[in-house]
Amino acid sequence: NFPSFANLIQDPKAASRNKWETAPVPGWYVDGPEGKKILNRRSVNLASWCLAVSNHSKKRDLACCLAAYMADPWVLLEGMLQPATWHDMSRYCHVGFAAPAQLRDRRGPLLSYFEENASVLTPMVTGLIAATEYNVTLSKNLHAAMVGTMDPVKALETTEKQWEEITNRVGRQKQIEAWKELKKWYPTTII
């Protein structure tokens, strides 16, 4: 669920107000350090707000200033409190004890788990060369498995083969270097 749905679901006039719930990301137990079982809860952050500024832009400084303005916690707060926006309450400055008072009435149950879930979300492969190609390939094969036109095992095997082809074309060492850089931003060290 998008946390911005809380604006609609928790609206004082909505019949759904205080009548819905969300849950933490599910997981499974794996062998952890010292032989202890640990709950491995892992998912991907499928949607994040991103902004890129081209090195060839004629107004690069202006674009960077706009990005900094839009990323300001108070600007985002104003944006997501507007009706029908898609600005999510997805930054740590919007959840937990430090959340602005304006959000307390609107966030409802969804944000009860958002901070906890955010701690186990990993970014998609955006940031890698050919990231879109990796994601589209996976999506098509998983879709084929879900609608029954491809066996699930075959879908994963096909994806693996196609990802290997992409990686070999792009350059495995380049991808390894990009991956190491991306991994610095992952929320935990378990993976």
C-alpha cells in the first residue's frame, strides 16, 4: 500500500476511518549467527521518488536546486497533505516519534508498520546499468508464470538466463562495482 492512501482512508469523513489495518513484511526463518534461527524479512522498495539531472543540462544548477527544494521534509509534508497527491509519507522524517504533528491524525495504522518495513526493504536494481531491462525481463517472466503461460520454475530459469545475457553484454565487473556502491545504501547488513 502507498502510505499516501492514509490521506483518503483516514479522512475524518471517510467510512473507513480507523477501520483498517496493515501488517509487517512477512518472512521466513533462516539459520543465523551462532546457530540461532532468525526471521528473514525481505522485500523490495518498488517505488521511490527519483530525480536525475543530466550532465549535459544547460541549467544543471537550477535543476539541483529544484531537487533540493522538493526533497525538503516540510515541502514534502505540504505536498502529501494535499488531497489526491501521490507524495508518500515514505521518509524517516515522516514516521515514528519525530513525525510532524500534522501527520499524526492522518497516518493511521499504515504508518504503524511503515518504519519497521522500511528497515527491511532493499532498492530494486535501479542504479545498475540496464536496470530497466533486468526489471522488465523479470516482470514479463513472473507475469507469464502468474497467468499460467509459463511454468514458475521455467520462468525463474528463463529470467536467470536472460539476466546472465544482460550482465555479460554490459560487463560483469562493471555491474559488480555498481552493486557494491548500491549495497552501501541497503538498510541492513544481513543480506
